[in-house]
Amino acid sequence: QVQLVESGGGLVQPGGSLRLSCAASGSIFGIIYMGWYRQAPGKQRDLVALINTSGRTNYADSVKGRFTISRDNSKNTVYLQMNSLRSEDTAVYYCKVGRGTGVGLVDYWGEGTLVTVSS
């Protein structure tokens, strides 16, 4: 099992910045990718950004140029720097980790951290 602890959410004004963190612990051997998804009220959970062990990244079009995902492998932690925040970025942000196992790829989710963008 992999345990994920997220932090960094909160209330921010439009145009502001926040940095989310997600620390993985437990059976961390074999982690292939780490990333963030978000779910706004009444909407499905969507990809925000992913980063693999090689540092290759993938972003949703809506956050390109504003959000940056990074990873500290020594700390098993993934970060999401969010700049130029908009009201439509308001959502619960979930950390996701993909780990390779003997039975294939297994995904783990954090409990989520709320980001509210409002004046």
C-alpha cells in the first residue's frame, strides 16, 4: 500500500498562487508516475498534471503555462505550483500515484485538498 498526504490547499484571490504538495510513504518502490487531478462541484474528476520517474510531464490544456508540476524523488513528493489562478480552478485537488506491481499498474489516491479561488 501507498499512503499519500496532501497539503497546501486553501483560499486565494484570482490571480494569486498556491503550491500543493503530496508526500508518498509505505510501499513506494516501483512508483512510475505521480500527479494531480481535480474535481469541481457537480463535475467529473479530471487530470491536471502528471510527472513520471524520468521527469516527463503532461498537463491539461486549461492549466498549461500557469501550473507547474515537479517531483522530488528523494522525498517521494510531488508538487503542483499554481499561478495566475482563476475562479474556474476552484476544486478539490487529488494526488494520484501509479505503481507497478506483479499484477500490473495500481493507482493510489489521496484524500484531496480544497482549493478555492475567490475574491
